[in-house]
Amino acid sequence: MSTLVKKVKLSGVGIHSGLPVDMTVLPSKKYGIFFKRTDINGSELIPARFDNVGETLLRNTTVGGKNGAHVQTIEHLMAALFLVGIDSAVIEINGSETPILDGSAYEFYKAFEKVADKKKTMKKIIVKKTVIARRNELAKYMPWWKRIKMTILNHTIWRRGNGYVKLSPNNDGLVIDATLVYKDKIIGTQSFSCKLDGSKKSVDNFVKNISKSRTFGKYSEWEWLKAHGMGRGANENNVIALNDSGDGTLNKLYYPDEFVRHKIIDAVGDMFTSGGFVYGHLESYKGSHALNNLVLRKLFSDKSNYEIV
């Protein structure tokens, strides 16, 4: 178990709600990452675990009950906590969404880097058998009203019907191979790979080459997103905005393939909802938060699929 040596305060706006939010990450003697809604009287701790993920349709990962105490867009924060090795913390937050900051994991990482107790290591979750989550399976795990909601609010996901996320055995850390396929010319087909093995070198490589990659979306969709409760906190500093024709962006890219690099941040954050360091090979083809969550649910559905060290 590894926690913080002192608390960290962060403030900003939620990328979807657009509302200001204050967040304090506190040291904890209780194993796991937990959120506590300070704006809700009597709010209990909300585990940031795969089996407590209640919503992925708003292009993010949400923990807790969507109609009760919940916190959304946790993936960038979770990725940063994983990178610095913090697996035990209580996060007090006075809103329903973490601050988006710069749209990546970098500012979260910089805030935690110097306050992590690096003398201890996280528990390892060793993948023993291959599990795969396919896009066409997602509907099977949803009630009928969610299937309708997905069709209305997240129509683009249906165009990625052959997407999948696969976890296979790998005893040398977490290896991620991610591929995006978009019709937008500036994205097209992009692939990127990384490896995290617990070493400083692998973390430094991630911070340098991946951690600053931002989330993205089409500028022409912004008004539609805002009308449906999304993207209200987006701006030129925290989102890559694609132009209407899809052949360029309205703000400068850090890398030509920043889009797929950001998907690796999302994957790392989602994998950390496992409660530990997943040792495996993650292959993501047209992946999503929903597929990341489903592959973890499949992994933990059978004790012969994994070993905890």
C-alpha cells in the first residue's frame, strides 16, 4: 500500500459540467482510491473500482450511482495516481466531476509526483488467461433504457462496431498497443505503444511522450454536446478541437498522433480501477471506456484468469 505524504489541493472546472470544482487528495490508511462528495450531506466513500463504474456513455468513466453520489471523468486523475504509485487515498470533492485542468494527465502527475510515498509498491494483478471485450457485446450488459440512451447520446460509438479490447498474459508489466480509426483525415488510422514496468525509466518515458496528450472532439459538435450536458467546460487549452472538415485542428497539436496517445492515458486510468498494477498486454482497437471496463469485469469474473501478488 502506498499513499501520499501530505494532502494535495486542486481546483478547476469539469469538462462536461463547466462548473468550478475543488478537490483535495488526502493520505489514507485504507487500501484503495475513494472519492467523498463534500457537497452531499452524509455522502459515503465512493470506491474508484471497475465494479463501481456506473456510466461510460458521456465519453468518460464515472464511479458511483449516476442518480446519486457519483464522480465522473476520473480517468486522467487515475492515470496520474498510477504513474506515481499511489494506490491509497481519499479524494474529497465538492462536485460531480473532477477538474479537467489541461485535458491530460500531466498536471495531475506534477501535483502528485513529489508527495507520493515511493518506498512501497502496489499489489500486482497478473493476467493468467486472455480475455477480450468486443464492441458488439456491450449491449448485452446494458438495460434497455441504456441502449436507447447510447443510441441518442453517443451515436458515434455505433460506427466503431468492430472495436475490441483484449488483455493477455505478460509478466513484464503493462504493455499497451492502441489503435484508432477515424474518418477524420487528420486522425485516420493511428497506432501507438507503451510499456509501464514500475521503473523510473518507463514512467519518465510516459510523462515525456504521452502524459500531455489531450482529449479531443469536433468543434462543430460542441453546441450539440453542450445542449446534452457535455463539453461545457471545454476550451482551446484543454481540448483538441477538430475543424468542421476533419482535416485540421483549431489549436496546435503536441504530437501528430496526439489522439491515440491520449487514448493510452484513458486506458491506463481505466486499468487502475482494477485496484492494482495490471501485469498484462492490453490491445485496444477502436477502444473505449466501456470496453476497458468490460474487459476488467471479464478478467475478474473467473479467479483462474488472474493472480494477485
